[in-house]
Amino acid sequence: MISGITFFIFVANVQRLTQGIVIKSTGSRYKVLDESGKTHECTLKGKFRISGIRTTNPVAVGDHVTVDESDGVITALAPRRNYIIRKASNLSKESQIIAANLDQAFLMVSIKMPATPIEFIDRFLATAEAYRIPASLIINKSDLHSPGDEALALKMKSVYEKAGYPTYIISVTNDTNIDIIEKALKGRTTLLAGNSGVGKSTLLNRLNPSLALKTGIISEYHEQGKHVTTFPEMHPLPIGGYVIDTPGIRGFGVIDFDRYEIYHFFPEIFKASSGCRFHNCLHMNEPDCSVRKAVEENEIEPWRYKSYLSIMLEKNPKYR
Ligand SMILES: Nc1nc2c(ncn2[C@@H]2O[C@H](COP(=O)(O)OP(=O)(O)OP(=O)(O)O)[C@@H](O)[C@H]2O)c(=O)[nH]1
Ligand SMILES: [Mg+2]
Ligand SMILES: [Zn+2]
């Protein structure tokens, strides 16, 4: 009898470790998908610190972790390949890690219902450059395009592909080019971003019907002025790979750019800058600026230059 009790206690203390990936994080609780496809509701014990930044969530979606199955505690965090963060608030020194270990970022936009502002696109792409995460663009709702909209979509495709961003014109409703998107997502971990209503959840449901994500409602995260703490979720794809749905993507654009490096995050502007007379040229009013020359000669799309200026002036009001 006594030996029976001893045996029981021994078993209870045995760690059953398994490796997995964090697919959801809601502050103190984590959902971990293990290699066998089983999910675990987990908690954290002890300290997980990353040197250099203070974070509100030490473990994030996309993190590779070790879980003790016996009590659901995350016991180890694998080194991250990369991660994206946002400040918890403007005044805060603390940051929230949005996601880790990303292969690529896809920005979904639409020209109609709703119209995505061009500057929003350029800010997103510049931020992805800053994080060195390869970015692509999806222009959804092509079924709604007038001939003029379609011309704009094609123009955007040409401008962004020239700058190095693969661009797909699709319609989830009409099933146009979904197979190409599927191929681009296959086997990779992709951050999917985009303003509210462009069709992100609709696309994810099309790629994985078992997700049954809510669509068609403007999520509360997008209400102006609301500071909801949002936590992204990672969805496995049947064809292999993961897509991270990021509701609170407004925070994605708040990375602190240094004014002399902003143009590094516009690949075509960076390329042209090698011909500028001054090595510290900001491509504003300096003489012999090859970036401005390229804009005048239409080698650089004027709206891209305008977006660059806009970020530049926002970060440096004294130049206004
Ligand atoms: N015409 C048209 N409508 C679409 C298409 N894709 C999605 N929609 C519609 O657009 C609306 C918004 O779609 P959602 O998938 O909820 O948009 P979302 O990007 O997830 O929006 P949030 O969750 O608020 O960020 C829904 O009514 C969809 O049916 C498309 O290709 N064409
Ligand atoms: Mg959605
Ligand atoms: Zn210049």
C-alpha cells in the first residue's frame, strides 16, 4: 500500500516534455500545437526574458516551445529567428511581441469596399523592410473592379513588383487566383495583415473551411481611438504552413525609424540614392539628389516618394 502511494507521487512528478508551436496567446494563457497535432492549454512559470526589450508577453504566437504535458507548463523557449513588436502604448516603454519566426508578411488590400489608402500600404511595406521580413501584396475583390479600378490594380502590381513585392490581384468571391495564393503560402509561416473588411477571414475560410471564422463584421479592434489589447492567432493550413491573422495591425506601423534610415526601407528609393551628391541626403531639398531626379523622370512612382516624405515629415516635424 505504502509503496503504491510512493509510486503514484513519483509518476505525478515526472515531466512529459513535448515540442510545439504557440498558436494563440491571450496574455497569461497559451495554446500550443504539438508535433502530433494535439493542442495544449498552457501557462508560463518563471522568467522568460529577451535582452534589450521589455515585453508584456514574453512568449508569442509563432514561438517554438517545450511543454510539460503533465501540467501544461511551458518550460523552454527556442531562440527566435525574428519577431515583430509594437509598443504597448505611446508612452509605454514596454512592447508587445505580435508574432515570432515569420517567413513572410502578406498585406491584403482592396480598391473598393473598402479602399485601402496607398500610404497605409507603403508604411506597412517599409515596416516589413525594417524587420527584414519579405512582403507581398494581395489586392482582393477584383470582382468589384470597374475598368478604372482594374487599371489601378494593374498599375499597383507593376509599381510594387518593380520595388520587389510580389503582388496578386484576386477575388475570393469569384475564386480568382486563389490557387496562386495557396501556393505562395504553402509550407510557410505568414503574417496576414490588412485593414478591416478587405477579406482576410474570408480568404482563410476559403483555404481552411474548418476554421469557420466570422466574416463581414467590422471587428472592434478597428474602431478608431480604441486601445484594445489584441492577440493574434495562428491558423494551420491543410496544404501545410501557418497564417497568422493580425487584427490589431494598426500598431505595426509604429516602429521607431531613424530619419536617415527611412529611405532604406523603400527599396527603389534606396537604390536611386547611390547617385545623390551628399551621402546624408534626405532627398528633400538637397542639390543633385538622384532620388528626386528619378521621381521627376517617373522611374520612381511619385506616390511612393510621397509616402516616404510623409513618414519623414511625421518623424521630423522641424523639416515641415
Ligand atoms: N465582393 C467581394 N467581397 C468580398 C471578397 N472577399 C471578402 N468579401 C466580403 O468582404 C466583407 C469583409 O470580409 P472579412 O473577411 O470579414 O474581412 P476581414 O479582412 O477579415 O475584416 P476584419 O476581420 O474586420 O479585419 C465580407 O462581407 C466578405 O463577404 C471578394 O473577393 N469580393
Ligand atoms: Mg477578419
Ligand atoms: Zn537624395
